[in-house]
Amino acid sequence: MSSPETTTPDPLLRLECVSVEFAVPGRVPARVVDDVSISLQPGTVLALVGESGSGKSTLGRAVTGTIAENGRITSGTVTFAGRALNGLPEREYRAVRGREIGYIPQDALLGLNPLLPVGLQAGEPLRAHGLASKRERRERVVDLFAQVGLRDPGKIYDAYPHELSGGMCQRVLIAAAMSTRPRLLVADEPTTALDVTVQKTILDLLGELVESHDLAVLLVTHDLGIAAERADEIAVLKDGRLVRSGRTTEVVADPGDPYTTQLLRSSSLGFSGVEAASARAGRPAALAAADAPVAVKADGLSKTFRARRGRPPVTAVADASFEVRRGTTLGIVGESGSGKTTLVRLLAGLASPDAGQILVGGKPVVHHRRGVGQAALYRTVQMVYQDPFASLDPRATVRSILSEPLTGHKIGGRRERARRIGELLDLTGLPPTVADRYTAELSGGQRQRVAIARALAPAPEVLVLDEPVSALDVTVQRQILDLLRDLQDELSLTYLFISHDLGVIAELSDQLLVLRHGEIVERGTAIDVIANPQTDYVKTLLASIPGAAPHATAPAA
């Protein structure tokens, strides 16, 4: 007797030959999604993977019907639960969006209205679709806040976004997206720029929702490591086209396409902190730097801030002492609230410690003292910030941006400055044509190279790198880390590298400090801290890196 034929159920979401174009004044329309076909079953996760500009976020918005006004689906169909969505009147689309299709935006703070309590915002989908009374909305939202792991959910309901951490705001958005019990959730980079431990918690939460609610998730991410760990299927986009797709195990085992292979090599899936730290420690430059003079020394630094509303003071840095030798990198690791930013401000002379002192090149750093000493400090110590788009003047050309520190420090005449700008562009791998462009015309990696070039303009001895790659795609992260390594070897620069990500910081650091609640909880060579973590906190940081195995032990001699 023959067995009955098995049939594959119809997918919840199907995109067939979808193309999306954006109108550009005076130019041919730009096609950002080109003939893409994907499908998604209930209770599964499909990861859309690609760099900035690959079209992954646009594809997500094609599903939610929120493409910008100058964009449109020019061909293909988007089908949800057997119903074609593209071409629906906006009123009918709104009946689906927010009720059956939930959406989690990339930036939690930008996704929330700063003027309204988060509880009201999380209940807005219920109100908009007429699914609950005011009292029922509050009860439902408080229950959801508890489900997504927010402590004291009744109190959180009345809190404003600025009173919550980034991870807490992201949980609020997940609760809002889940409030109507949708069948599909579009999550657009839901963990970008979050601490690795918070990232793991958010991804764990999404996984639990998939299992408990038979939820389908379209996960948009630039990190193939996250996709490999969390998705059932992967679709890789490049320049708007689908270059590789399939079951996650198949894609990881056999990337096939060169671009997918590059993403895999650059992603956190390939993290091996011990190997990275070992290679770093074996460099001739690192070995020679062991006898180099001390470039930066901190002795007993402490900083406390007063809190509002009668709350106790917050100790941001507590009795921190360390030193960094010239030509080496000190990695400073910790989650949000660990004291990293305060320590950076103390090192740069932007804030004064309550106790202790900092020496740069043997000279004390004095907060806000004007004159020759302060100008000399700002020439000796330069900073590279997390977000190059925010740290660079969008109204100035690259030439003007690079010229500013030269004129500010009275370095050279017009001809010497023009020559120096050319040197800086060449040093950071930027073409000369970039000089007369604005930052909005550059990619994220190019903008960060401009930020590094600006920091190098006055020929500093010390660079403070504050999360310099956390806002960049993984392949661009690799390029910037390689650039920083080459610059250090060529110019004998001293780095203080601040990050929440041990996977990234292992690439560049000779020594590590791990901060928690303002205190140094571990310190030592990068290989010692990563291979033999002494505290549960560091073990948790290591275990939270996507694709990383539990912390390794040091290899036998």
C-alpha cells in the first residue's frame, strides 16, 4: 500500500520577483531591490543578510508597506496569508500592518516618542485597531512588559524613553509589536549597537516568541554570525539582488558565493579570541613595545555623579589605575553603565576626576584649564567616536573637516595644510577625489576613515577609540580594524580602545581592562583574559558573542 503524498503547507509570507525603485530628482530611478523571491513559513525565522545598501531593510519595508514616498514596488508580488499586499489601498494595508504584521525598528530610541510614557506607546497598536479599552490596554501592556523581561512592569509603563536603557527600550518595542498577537514579525536590525549580553537576551526572547506563538520572523541583519545562530533559513542580498539562500546549515557549510564567504569570514561566527589575541601578542611591534616608555598612566581615578529625584549618587569610576606603553593598545571592555564613557572623558580632559590623576607623556591632564598646556593635550590626545555621521559636520566638505584641526592648532601655512590633507587621505586609504565631497555622499566606512584622518591631522601620540566600529557593517568593521592596526605599526600610535564587544576588541588589544559598575573586575594581557576568564561576568560576555563557543581554556604549552 503506497503512503499518502505529503504536501508542503503554503508559506505565510511569499515575495515573488519583487523589485523596488526610488525616484531621484534629475536622474534615472535607483533600483535598490532587483527581482528577489523568498518565502517564510509559520514558526520559523528567515534572516535577510547583507551590508548597508544591500536592500535588506527596503525589502522588510516592502512587506510592512512603509517604503518611503519616493519609492515603489515596480514588479513582483508580496503575498501574506494568501493575500496580495502590494497594491492594497492604504486603509486596507493599515488593517494588516500592526495587527497581523508587527515591526521592530533598528534604533530603539528613535522608535519611541520622547514625550510620551512608553506604556502608552506600547499599547498604541491595540488602540489603533480598536482591540481593547483603555484599562484593558494597560493590563495587556503590563503583562507584555513582564513577558519580555522588564522588571517592575507597572512602573515601567509610566516611564519615559530617556529613563530606560537601550535594551529596555528595545523590549518595549518588542512588546508593542507583539501586543496584537501578530502572525509575522519584521525585525530590522533589532540588536544593533546593543551590548552583547543584551543582544543575546533580545534574541533569546525572539526565539521564545517563535516557539510559543508559532510566530514567523523576518530578521534583518548585517551579521551572518547572528543569522547562523538564530535563523532557520538565510537569504543573502548584495546590491539589491539575492546571491545565496537556503537552510542555515547549508549556507554556513557551503557559502558558495564569494560575497557570502566574505560575510562569513568577517562575521562574529568566525570569532576566535584566543587566536586573535595570540597573533597580536606575537607581533614584533608588540614585543618591542614591552620596553617602550609609558604613554598614559592613570592612578586611583574616581568619579561620582549626583542623581536626581533623591536617588543615591552614582559611582561611574571607582579607584581605577592602569598604564599604557607607547605603541600598544589598552582595550577597555564593559556593558552600558560600566563607566567606559566616563573614563574616556577623564582621559581626554573633558571631565575632572573626584580623586586620582592621569598622566599623558608624563604630564598631568587638567580639566578645562585653558592655555598652552590644554592645547598641547588636545594635540597629543585625539578621539575617534562611535558614529561618524554624527561626529562629522554634514555641512562641511572633507577638505574643510581635515583642515579644521590644522588651523586650530596653527599647524603650517595654506600650502603645508593642503599637502597634509593629501597625506591624511592617502594614509587612511581614501582617494583624493573625496576631499571635495560631503559626508552624506560617503559610505559608513569612508566616513569613519575621514574621522580617523581628522584625529590624525595634528600628529597625536594617543588615540582614544570610543566604539569606533560598532555602527558599521561587519565587512567594514574588518577594514577599519585592519587600518587601525596598520596605522599603529606605521606611526607608533598608542590606542585606548573602548568597546562592549570582546570579539572586536581582541583584534587590536595588547592589554585588557574589564569594567563593571565603575570597577575594574579583570585585567591582564588580552590572551589571558580571553582564554582564562576569572569572573562569571567575563565568562558571560564571552558566551554572549554570536557563534562563539563557551570560553576556551588556554592551549597547552
